[in-house]
Amino acid sequence: MIAQTPKPPYYAVIFSSLRTETLEGYGSTADRMVELAMLQPGYLGHESAREGLGITISYWASLEDIRNWKQQSEHLIAQEAGRMQWYQHYKTRICKVERDYEFEDGQYKK
């Protein structure tokens, strides 16, 4: 599903990853991180896809909200587990969204 975000500006955190072959605990941890992120102040939504390369984009109201999410205690534990078990390579990018537009059901929307 495509996240419904507010009018810009807002921020996007793009997390691109290549997984290891270790699966144990990954799915439940990923689900828990989504649950937690949704409770964080400034969380606006997320999108995720995996077909070899995994890409998750989360949307946030401010850079401070992103910093607070990065330091959330359960998220810190999950980050460490990711480095130790689940990811062979990842990259995080933080971007300011200045413009967005969409097309849905035959309608172009600005």
C-alpha cells in the first residue's frame, strides 16, 4: 500500500538492505518495529518492498522525530540484531520531501 502523506515538506528515511540467510526472529522484529514506529510522534506512514533488495521508506514530520525514532530503546536493540544477524549490507538515506504528486484510478493529483 502507498502511504498517504501530508502536503510537503516532510521527511523520508530510505532504508535499503541486503539480507543474510538468517530468518529467525526477523519477521516478528520487523512487525514490532512497524507497530512501534506508528506510535512515535511525527510518524506519517511507510512503504516497504523486498525482492532480493529490500527497501523500506518511512515518512516523518521532522528531523527531530527521526532522531527520536532512531534512539527508541527497542529500535536500538533491533538495529544491533540487524547488524549482527539479518543484514549483510544496508544504507540509510534521509531526505526532505519538497514536492509530491500521484496518479490513482485514472486521476492525476497534485
